[in-house]
Amino acid sequence: MSDDVAVVGVGMHPWGKWGRPFQSYGVHAAREALADSGLDWSDVQLVVGGETVRNGYAGYVAGATFAQALGWNGARVATAYAACATGAQALDVARARILAGMCDVALVVGADTTPKGFLAPNAGERWDDPDWLRFRLLGMTNPAYFALYARRRMDLFGATVDDFAAVKVKNARHGLANPRARYRKAVTADEVAASPVVADPLRLLDICATSDGGAAVVLTSAAFARSRGIPALRLRAVATVTPTFPNTVIEMPNFATDSTVAVAPGELTFRDSIAHAAYEEAGLGPEDVSLAEVYDLSTALELDWYENIGLCKPGDAEALLRAGDTTLGGRVPVNPSGGLACFGEAVPAQALAQVCEVAWQLWGRAEGRQVEGARVGITANQGLFGHGSSVVLSV
Amino acid sequence: MFFPREEAFCRNPGCAGEAFDEVALSRRGRVWSYTDARYQPPPPYVPVSDPYEPFALAAVSLEAEGLVVLGQVATGFGVADLKVGDEVELVVEPLYTDDDGTVRTTWRWRPV
């Protein structure tokens, strides 16, 4: 059923720290995506915006904000929020309307302007909000959660800080030729090792920055794309799953896992279940994947994702990395865009940015970072408060 | 069983109950993982020293409850004192002092 929806155009505003209103990045990305598809803004029947929570009311109603900025054309509108998974949820809304036959052309846009430094909760005293409490009572920043996962890989699987640095070196190399990446500079393992420790064992260069950016995707029904003769990729899956009780991996912004006393944990962790759902929906498996864009909030987390998306068994990610399998030219390149290591995170845009990269790869237009013969790409990402996000595209 | 205590709904999809009992959690557990905060966290974290002094954090697995619970690590201990699987015990220590002079305490994990 999901084969009935097509990706016909993608666009991005380059990532950076530009300090401009988020809508300017969103409009830039939207216009680029429309131009890419050969469609006009007047053809768009539905706009779905990814909400940003750091830019006031305009950010809360992002869909309408983008629609107004592009010029009111009477299109239907929706706004989605799922933290880092926002883009996938916005895409899912658009896909559902197309599958329901309610529209043929939808524009999905996400953009953000982010503050410098650690992401912190909004101001005010909120004793019932775990995202506020974790800072107040524990001083538990986002990198501290990433560091827990990193340390566990070291103590359980024998990962080393050199492995983590190798992920950064790889992704920096991948992003060198990406015109939309914020950081386009080779990084050496020595430079990673010389950067200050933020949350042991992770150093500054192991952790992604926060960035401004915008990304957009144009979806149509497959029939519409055919009737207009528009080159289209197949949107094979958009998995926006929530966890299954009991969730046994400690996650931002929680203080504890779910208890395993009343119900025994299932075979898959929440992160495993995200890609699992996407593969099932797509009718594909890890063996079909030509490339993956995964959420490398930290270098070590990229290694977790190798296992979560089924590229290898738990504990084997370091071997995969060391063998060069996930490097451009290897068996299944991961983060050929350069990943968050080269982009930094622009929350409501990031899951869409992953989709943009997969699209360019499948169209053979990823100049300087092309995965040769790419036919299937998967994205994976997880948003705060139980938001899975995995998108599968194929030629 | 939930931490912090749950007062609204049970997350188990097979349980529609909305009444909760207060139970004491185990005071001992094993380290699931650990890290530290080398830079001062942003507000609403309340700084306790000037200049800032890093502190360690641990996620601790409680066997009887089947829970992993986060906490700061007791004063005087750092990441060098910890390994995944090590036993730790709960201690209560001051967290910060309110503007009116009230000392707020918190749970922390201390290596045994």
C-alpha cells in the first residue's frame, strides 16, 4: 500500500549557525524541493510543518507559518511535533492523506533556529515535567545520556575511544564534499582525542552540535507522478512507532526504565523496533539496504544504530566499522551525508534532512559522496518521549 | 513499579488501574552504566560550587524491581571508581540550598 506514495523532490537550506528566523530556512528548502520536483507552489494541496518549540508561536504553528511565507494558496495544513522524530511524523501525516485519496501533492517542511550550547528545557518551574526535573535534580544533559550508552559499549563489547573517534573521522570525510553540511573539514583521530571530555567517555568532537537548518520533501501519489511524467522514488515505509512496555533502556529525559517485574521484556529494544517496523512495512530487510542515514547524536550512538537497524549483531558494530563496511566504498555506507557530525542537529528538520540525503543517493546526485548503485536507503532516528522514526526509500 | 513515583496511569498496557501503592526500592544495585558532567549543566540545574566542580552520574540496575534508576554519584567518587556491574548503595546527601536557607537533599549512588 505504501508503494502508492512517491518522493518527487527534496530541498535543503545549508546547515549552519546563521541566526535568521527559522521560516527563512524552511521557505528556501521548500522552494528548492518544489523546483526539484518540477511542481509549482500552486500545485500543493497540503502543507505539513515540523514544529519548532524554540521560536515562539510561529514555531508552534509551523505548517501555517510556512504556508503564509510561501503565500496563502488555500492548501490544507497540519503541524507535527515528535522531538527529533518530528520530520518523520510530518512525512507520515502527508503520506496518510495521499493514501486516503484526500490529496495528490503534499509539501513537508521542517526548519529550526537553535541556541548555542547544551539543549536545555524551556524556562519556568515545572516539577511535573521530567525534561525539567532531570536538569534540576540530576544535572543530566543530553550528552550524559549518550555517554551512558557509550560507556556500556566499552565495558560490555570492548569498544574503545579510538573506535568512537573513527566514526567521527569517517563522517567528517563523508561530509567534505556535501555543500549543505555545516562542517566540511577533515578531522583526525588525534584531534578528537585532543578535544575536551564533555561527559566521560565522550569528548567534544564525539558529540553533535546544534544547528540552524531547513529541509523539505515533496510527496505525490504514484499515479500523479506517473501522469505528469515526474521521476519518482518509492516511499516504502515511514515507521513512527512508540515503545512497547516494558522499555528497558534508560532514555532521555527519564529517570528510570520501566520495571520488568510484571511483564517480561520482549526480544527487541525500542530502538531495534523502529527499523524492524520500517522493514516490515517496506517488505525489505537489512540485506537489501544500500546505505543508511542514522542519528549520530554521538559517535558511539552511531555504532548502536548499526545493530538496531540490523546491519550486524549486538556487539559486532566495532568490527563492522573497523572493516570499513560502513565507510563510503564499503558494503553499506552509513551517514554518507556526513551525518550529524557534519551537520549538527536542527531538531524539526533533521529527520527530513536524512530523507533528502537518501533521495539524492538513490537518484545518483550525491556528488563527491555517491554510494554507487544505491537502490534502497533507510533512515533511523529517535525522538524524546517515545518517538520512533525510520523511513525507507527505494528506486 | 515506577520511579519517580507514578500517580496517574500505569504504563503497562494490560493494567488499567489508577491506584498506586508507595513501595520502597532496594538500596543496593549494580551499575548499568555511568558518566560524568565535566561542564556545568544549564538551568534549571542549581550550581553548588563556584568554580564548578564536575560530578559523576550512574544508571543503576535494581534486581528485585527490574528497574534501572539514574542518580548522581556520591560526593568524593568519580568515573574512575566505577565499572559496569559494580555494586553501589543509596546514600542521601545535600543537593543544593534554597534561597531561604533550606537544604534540599537527594538520593545518590555510592560504590561499595
